[in-house]
Amino acid sequence: MAEEKVKDTRRETMTVGIAGAKLTAEPRELPAGEPPPLPPNAELKVIGKRTPRLDGRLKVTGGAKYTADIRLPGMLYARMITAPHPHARIASLDTTAAAAYPGVRAVHVLDRFDKDPVVRYAGQPVAAVAAISQAAADDAARLVRISWEPLPFVADIEAARAANAPLVFPPNPDDKVPRTGNVRGPVKRGPQGKPKGDAEKALSEAPLVVDHTFRTQVQTHCTLETHGVVADWQPDSALVYTSTQATVRFRDELAEVFGIPKARIRVISEYMGGGFGSKLGMGPYGVLALHLSKKAGRPVRLMLDRREEQLCTGNRPSSVQRLRLGATPDGKLTAIHLSMYGSGGVAGGAGGAGPAQNMYDCPNVTTEESDVFMHAGPSAAMRAPGHPQGCFALEQSIDALAEKLGIDPLRLRDLNDSKAARREERRIGAEMIGWSARRKPAADKGPVKRGMGMAQSVWYRIVVPDSSCEVRLDRQGSVEIVSAIQDIGTGIRTVLAQVVAEELGLKPEQIIVRIGDTAFPLAPSSGGSLTTGSITPAARNAANRVRMQLLDTAAPLLKASAAELDLRDGRVVVKNDPTRGVSFADAAAKIVADQLTARVRRSEDYALVDGQTGEPQVQFLGGVQFAQVAVDTETGAIKVERVVAVHDCGRPMNPLTAESQIKGGIIQGISYALFEDRTLDRNVGLMVNPNLEMYKIAGARETPKIDVHLIEEYLGRSSTDAAGVGEPSTIPTAAAVANAVYNATGVRMLELPMTPDRVLSALRAARS
């Protein structure tokens, strides 16, 4: 008889739905080798429990070593030379005096200026010097002589759109997107593709239409740790310590630029102080540091100062959005049409149509997005790229429509939003903040008026299958998990320990976590809220394989089969008689080899079975936030007094760190709503607030009471069912605050930041 072919998948029943609302059992097709599905968090011992960060003590005591703390033997210090003009041609460049300065060991000019000797924004990196001290490097950098030929520039978005505006870039015939002057676009889209239906026709026929134009500003990342590199070029290889959200991507870019094999490059980022999207690439500072190290034959440390950080490492683009909504008298949306443009300076990425395309059920949706180039620092991915801008417009428009209809804004959202998780979040959040007590706009009689508002978000469940972990167990009972994944401050180091501890019946603090090093199994970048959903299934699957090996090892000790054994509370026990068992350490001591190991790459998401229609190509995450504000109508000052945030992130792996991320996102969102604004002098093209003294960000005094509630939504798509939560909490914050301001004052704020002068101006306009 022919040998039966082994199936590479198996069918399992998994828990799907929202804990506390509705849970069902649904079939899934799992790849071979996957561990059994996890039960809901209530039945687990470690996963889903509030677990303090394993690296917390190291961080608060200074024991954690960040890039700026790295000191290598013979290390040099570097300083960049940046452009003082927003647009200029380099007529000549002389580094002779800088190279001759005492203590200088290397000077390098970026190669790109050999082909195109033009700078396009003030602060653009041009060159760098390396010396035996930071002071010497700073002094030498001032001796680099550059003769500039200033060129016409434009540093205002409306001026950049004009037909006669100075061009930032010459025409590109290979660009498939239409471009006129500095305007690239519009790109017309709808939900997950082409426009849906006919929005213009639907708007012309709609009984009710709201039509507003909204404006949002440029926001810089303001990471606590500035961008930086300690580069050590060795013969045909490189060792790099860097503050990065992407160890593997940094390595790959370095290999491409310098033409050396990836295997000869090691990138380490054990601890890093925030990125928010700005640290996903190598950047010109990385290129300069490596070239300097190669020339000098010594390690080079290049850390950006705050001014450089503000000018050249990225920002959230601005936006100007005209948003029109059409609806029936009973509140059903019939049309959404968004026309928007914005500027990411010399980069693109100014779109923000995601919320309009994906938040609500609507038969006719068209979005048009355009980038406007101007002579300013480049944009970079920033916490939910485009979505805070888009949400600021959409969620205020939804509230305006609700007022026009005379119905509760929550009711209008219930009518048009089919996502079950957000429906539950609206219900929970409304109860937490006391929404039923919300009054009509401008109900307070005195100068200080209080109000309540809400907004919701949409984000995407993004996973990267190329995510790997290795779990090791040695004879002494020590357990390690290693991966190139980086912890950017979100707590993934602790979550990985929880996953392994759950599988092996241990405590998280018993797990040694080694991450942030490309010498370990490769892992994805940390961006897009993809880290937890991508890496935790690989961690669990690797731990499960080690678990099975250990049970095989322990079986003879307990005179039982491996299938009859379990790992619980630091012991290997017989399932039906837990009194029979041995300690985890005693079982590990019987390992034949030096250690048990398993290296696993994440599998693809589990397939749906039994004729189910399936889910959308993109799976969505969400979140609903409520804000309570006080507005002083005499000074224009807005004080956010309380925020209630209810979010979904699949299976919450560690509620403590998830809540921390949400609170951080809310504070950043309040900062965006009320304070932050990169200001350019349009006459000279320079940023006038390139520091944290004049560039205001929210601090302790501006932080409100924040209440967070996480719901458990099981999707049945991986061995952990985890997802991220880094982005969703930032998305609706500014919109919720703006809606609360309207409820307080009866005046709608259409521009960010909502500074006192803008509040007073809006109040005066309303009175007149």
C-alpha cells in the first residue's frame, strides 16, 4: 500500500469574537507544526496579565546602554555640516582647513553632491568631520568652506502650488502620477482601490450635505533620543550601534550603499529612545558615520543635536482638506468626497485619506490626494501616517452632520459603522465618561466653558511573515529567546518573555531576552503597529517546539508518555495527577545535548474554512476616544481635563504596556492638537523654532487624567492572535478634542494647532 501523503495543514476550532460581548467557535486551517490554539486570556497564567517591563530597572537607573552611551576603543566623534540655505548650488567646497585642524582624523562629503551639487532645504546634510573629541569635531566643522549660489526657493504651501513657483525638482518623465509644477497628483482612490460609486453624483442628489475645509500643520517627531550611530568599519565588514526601528533594514541599506555582503554587517540596537517612524532607515547621518570610520580606520560616533533633529530627520506633513459628506434624512451616509493636498517638504507622503476610505460604510467614496513639494525638510513616517490629519477632518464632519440631523453623534456612528469592536468601544467609552450627561453646545454661562467630544480611529492589522525567533533551553534550566527585533520603547522585550513563559510554564522574569541584533534570527521593522502581531507567533511556535522536546526528555523520568505531561508553575507534571512531577531544572538537566533549540519563522495567517466568505483583504483595528475640555473664552486657552480611550488590539498580550502605549499616543495627540507647529519663515526659508524651547510639546502640566480600557477581540488568525496598538491611540485624539471644544463653545475649530489666538479669532468670527 502506498504511503499516505502527510498533510501540511490541519483543521482546528478557534475562539473568535469579542470577550464580554460575543464569542463563537470557528474553524481554521492551520499550517503543520503550529501549537494548539490559545484559550481566552482569562484562562492563561502569563499572557494577558499586567506585567512590569523587564528592562524597567535598567532604564531608570541608567544601566540600559543607548547608542550615545557606547564607547569603543579609539572612538572618534563626528559633526555634520548642513546647508544654511533652503535652495542653493554648491559652487565650491574646500575641506582642507578642516582636515588640517588638530585632532581631525577624517572628513567626508556625501557622494550625491558629485552628480547633483544642489541642496533643497536648510539643514540638509552635506558633509561631516571626525576628530578625537566632540569639541574638535565641532570646531573643524566650522572650517569647511562652501561657496553657495543661492537659488529661488518656496517655503509656503500655497505659494508652492502657483504656476510660477520655483521648482523643487525637475520634471520626472518616469513618474506615473501626474505632476504640474510642484504639485504631484491628485491620486484618486476609494476603499482598498479605485473610487467607489459616483461621489459627485451622490452629493448632488443628497438631501443633506456638510462641506468644510480643514487645515493641519507640520509636526516633527521630537524623539527623546536623537538620531545617532556609532560605526566601526573593519576590513570588508562593519559593526554599527544605532538608534533604529529597523536593525535588518539598516543593515540591508548599508550593504547596498557600501557594496558589502549582508553577512559581514552587524547592526545592534539593544535600547533606543523613541522613533515614531523617523528611524526606519539608514539616513545620511548613517552613511556619513560609516564613511568617516572607513577613512579613519577607527570607530566614529555621530549623534545629532536637537537642531539637526528638527531640520533633517523627518516630520508629519501638513494638510489642506476639503471634505464633503452626503446623507439621507435618516442618517445613512450616501457620499464621501475628500480633496486634499499637503506638503512633506522635499518628500511625498502627504496623503491622509485612510479614515475617509475605510472608517464608514458608504456606497460612494472618492478621495483625491496631492503632494506639494517645497524647499523644506523631508517628511517621514510618523505614528499612523496621514490618519490623524484625515481623522481631524472626518470626525468633525461626522459630528457636524449629526448636529444637522439633530441626533446623537454616537447614534450616527452606529448607523454607519459596521465594525463590531468599535460599536462595543463606543458603548463602553460612553458609560465611562458619562456621555448621557453631555449638554448642548455652549451651555456654560461663564467665561470658562466645558464640553465633551469623541472621535474614533481606523488602522490596519499588518503582519510580516518574515519574522523569526530562536528559543534555547540549556542543561541548567536557563531559557533564552533571541531575535533581531528591536524594542523601540513599546515593551516587546517583556511581551516575548511572557509568550515563552506561558508556553514553558515559567515566569517572565525567568526568561532571558536578547534582541536588537542582526546576528540573531531576522525580524521586521517596528512600524505600522506590526511588531507584536508579527513576532509573537514566531516566539510561541519556537517555545512550543522546545516544550515538546523537553516533554520527550522528561517522559522517562515520570514513566509516562510526552502526551501525558504538562509544564506548570516551574514543573513538569502528569496532567491527570499533578502531584507526580519533577522541577523544570531537573528535567532540563537530563537534556542529552548541551541545549534544546528551535528557530521558527512566522507562518502566514490561518486560512478560513468551511465555505466562509472570508474577511476583507485588509483587517482593521480601531479605537474610540472621548475627551472632556475646558475652554477659557477670555484667553483662548484650551485645557484637556480627561480622556477616555477604548481600544482593540486583537489579544492584549500585556495590558500594562499596551495602556502605556495608548497613553503616550494620547499625550502626543494632545500635543499635536494644541501646541506643535513647525514654523518656517517664508521670506528666508528657515525654521524659526528648531529646538524644544520654541517648538512647544505637551508636558506634565498639559497631561490630563487618562482612562484606558482594552477589549479582547479574537480573530483566529495566528498562534497568539495579537496585534499592535502603537498607532490607533494617536489618530482620533485631536479630532475628539476639537469636537469637545465645539461642544464647549459652539464654535468649530477647522485648523491645527488650536492655539489661543485661533480660538479667540474663531469666537470673534462666530459673534460677528
